[in-house]
Amino acid sequence: MTDLRIHQYLIDRPGSRGELNTPVLIVDRDALDRNIALMADFAKDKGLGLRPHAKTHKSLDIARRQIAAGASGVCCAKLGEAEALTESGEIQDVLITSPVVSAPAIARLAALHARIGGLMVVVDHPDNVRALAASVSADHPLGVLIDVDPGIHRTGVASLEAALSLARDIAAQPSLSFRGLQYYCGVQQHIESYADRRTAITERTAYLSGIIAALEAAGMPAAIVSGGGTGTHRIDAELGVFTELQVGSYVFMDRQYAECDLAGDGGQPFETSLLVDARIVSANTPGLITIDAGYKAFATDGGVPVVKSGAPEGATYLFMGDEHGAIFPSGEGRTLAEVISLQVPHCDPTVNLYDAYHIVRGDMLVDIWPVTARGRSR
């Protein structure tokens, strides 16, 4: 039975959050909207484009809210995400941030390009340039950005010379349009100290600036320089190299980002809007309770969830298997089925575990939004 069928009768009923079957993915709608507005206002104030990364939320409903607040479009990590989020026809401006290289995937990309008005994709290899060029018409060129490796050797061209060579390859293809560069410093996003993060990003941005200058000198200017993230958005704006920000996790604020000094003042400009609600299922051991949320309820690469409510201040979570977690200290007089709310460790892969968001205002369920692109990893 789907989440909608299970819980639809609870929508707009006072106290209905407490009646949800658990574990359940919760979004605080007001906190979400404040986060979206804050980042949109920041980008506008700094004269930057905003292209939020939909790999974080995989949701058409959230993408709609971001675009309504001023975003130009969205990023998608994979072709499948882009297909899912554009199916309704509402979203027309998409950048796919991972190379699309296989023949079947390129055929799907060409079909998507024919269907929406503003598709772009990244490339980092001349063979991919040739394959993409052969799949689309010169009457409707496909926009491409050169992905630049920031030093983690995941994807991207590995040198200034390689970037120049690839730009020339793109320019030689009438069916492709060179639009600029992508540069995402993922490792640096989670450096907890603002000063240390700024030092690291400043050094990496200097390398990017050299590539931009070389392309300009070669007569191939990068109109778009897309990148950055939630952890570095203020630093990126200050350094003035990017034309648009690919921020993603700011909408939710998971544990990894909440532990970072994002603003340089020790404060946290964004709110936790994404939670998992769970219930006590066993309370037989003094000082410890067991809840119904384990490895299947949270991505585990970002540490453990943070207890936000329903347990004593300072209570700690411990994974206890696929279906269960422990909370200790438990507090006195705990009873079965009490609700514990937890901040997720890493939002992107946690979201991918669920079919739907349960949207709340206070203690009331107000809507249910599907995780539109759940599982669309190819």
C-alpha cells in the first residue's frame, strides 16, 4: 500500500503527524520554504544565477518551489532524474552534472533534448563529445559544459591543456554548443571550520580561474561557470568566479552540514527541515529504548542520526540493525509507540530510501509529495 493510500485521510487533521505509520520521512514545510527563500535572496543579492541540485530532494514539488523563488532551473546528477523531473513539462531548464556516455543513454538524452527547451550536459572526454554530436541535430544544438576535475579524480578534465583541447573539440561540432564549465569541490563542502574551508576553496578557485582565462584568451569564453555548494556558497560568491550556484542540501540541512560553520560566525543560517519520525517499539532495558528505524531508514555514510525531539537532551542514537535503532539515555517512564524525531546524517541517499515526503506544519500533516525521481540512478 502506498504512503498516499495509508495516510491521505490524515491530511489537514489536527495532531495527525503523531498518527503516521513509522518510520516516515518528514518535511517541515515552513522551514523548507524559509530555506528556499533565503538562498534565492542570497543569490539575487550577489548577482548570481541559482541552479539548485535536485539530487538532494528528487522532488518535482520542491523543484517547483525553488523555481518559483527565482531559480533558473535545476541540476540533476543522472539522466533518469532529469527524465522524471521533466516528465510533466513544467521544468525546461536542466543541467545533467554527470557524463552520459553509453549508446542507450545517449539515445535517451537525445530524446529528452528534443522534448525540453534548455537541456545541458557535462563532458570530460573527446570520445563523449563525438558520440553526443552524432546523436543530435545541428538545427537544435545540445549545450555542453566541460567538467573540470577539482582534484578528487572522480570526473572532469585533469588539466588546463585538456580543457582547452576539449573546448576545441566541442567547437568543431555544429550540433553542440560550448556553454562553459562545471566545477564542484565536493570534498571541501564539509570542512567544519569556515576559515579552513575558505582557504581550501580559495586555492581550488585559483586553479579554475586559470582555465577560465586560458579559454578567454583562446577565443572560447565560458559564458557559464556552474558549481559551488551549500558548504561554500558564501565563499564562492565572495570569490566571484561562478556565474551560478549548484547548491542542494540547504533545503534540508542534514547532520553533515549542520556541523559546519556555514556563515563564518558560528551560526547556522538554514534550518533543519528534513526529519525521520520513528516510534518506540521496545523499552525493556533500563536507560535504553529501541525504535523502528535502522539501516533501512537512514543513509549510513554520514554518521548516525541526531535526536531532535522525543528523548532527553543529549540523547544518542545507535544503529541496531536493519530495522532498529537504540536511543540512550531513554528518560523515565517511556511507553511503546511514542514518537522520536531524528535529523538525518546525509540527506541525498536517505531521501532515496523513501517513496514520499510527509509535509507537516506543526503537529499536522498538510500534504504528501512523491519522491519523484527515487531510484532513478541510470
